[in-house]
Amino acid sequence: MDNCSVLHLLLMIFIMPGWLGGDLIISRKQQEIRSSKASRGSHLRVRRGWIWSQIFVEEEDPTPRKIGQLKSDYDTGDFTTKYILSGEGAGEIFIIDEYTGDLHSLQSLDRELKPFYILQAQAINRRSKQPVEPESEFIIKVQDINDNAPEFINEPYISSIPEMCPTGTTVIQVTATDADDPLFGNNAKLIYSILQGEPYFSVEPKTGADFAQQ
């Protein structure tokens, strides 16, 4: 194979540690003021609501672990509130402690196959069986790790240029993709560089455009 007939490109991936935390979210969808008029006037009742943090689970982690907690403002810690989980993966991938509202993941997940799960939570009074909170929907996001190698599109790339072409002549445009999450850290960031061919050719690190240098 001629030294310059085919350009071999090396992709370099830079990884930055991600942030696993989340801002506290207080669901006040049901927080409304109800007024009822009695014979001697009226009174106001403030309805409280669900409290939970943004819930993430890192992909490719097979270890069962606690990933968050769902809790009602009405829960005083006397275990009279029962928490019920339903929706995508409930009972198989995710379970909830019916006494504390602690959420646990049970198996390894793949973000590239499914990036999030939509579930519903209920809180009922254990004695009366009446709802303490209305059913509420929440999302568990699968957090990306750098587990996918970048791939060239339509390789192999073969190109030719005229003899004595001027410096800066475009030789070929190469393109690669990465299945990791482009919105999380630099897991899907691509930087192009030449493995063989310098100093006769150069590549634009961000675009993958190759140019003649001499």
C-alpha cells in the first residue's frame, strides 16, 4: 500500500468526569389552596406534595444500589404511608421501599438502548387505603459513560490529488460518529488527527477535512 494513497486517521477521545448530582425538585403540582365556606365564614387549606431529587443511574453498572427517594410531605416517619411504584421497569429494573420511598436499581442499563424510564409513584395511607398523594409521574435518566468507540462513516476513504497541487488543496473529507451522549461531558467529542502522512498532509481537528501541505 502506498504511503499517501490512503489516509489512516486516529480518533482521540477526551473524557471529563461527569456530575452525578441533581437539584432538589419539589413537586407542587398539587399544591393549591382550597377554600370552603362554612356557616360562620371560610378557611384555607394548603395541600402539600411530593418531594424528590432528580434521579440518575449510571449505565453499565450491574450492582444493585439505592438511586434516590420519593417522599410525601405527609409522611411523618411512622410508616403509615405506603409507597407504590409502577411504569417502565417497575418491579424488574427498579423497586421502591414501600415504607421509606427509597428507590433501588437492580440491573445494568444501556443508555444507547434506552436513555430514560418513565414511572409513576403513589402514596397511600396504610390503614385507610386512601391516597395520601395523587399519582405522580417522574423520570429516571440513564447517565452516559464513555463506552462506545467512534466509527468512521463510509470507510475506507480513498482519494487522489494532482501532482504539484498548491498547499491547502482539499484532499478528502472524513466523518466519524460516536454513540455516546453528546450532552454529557466530552464522551462523544471527536478530535481528528493523522496517524500517517505528515508532513505532506494535515487534517482539521474539528471537521475532519484533509489538506495537502507540500
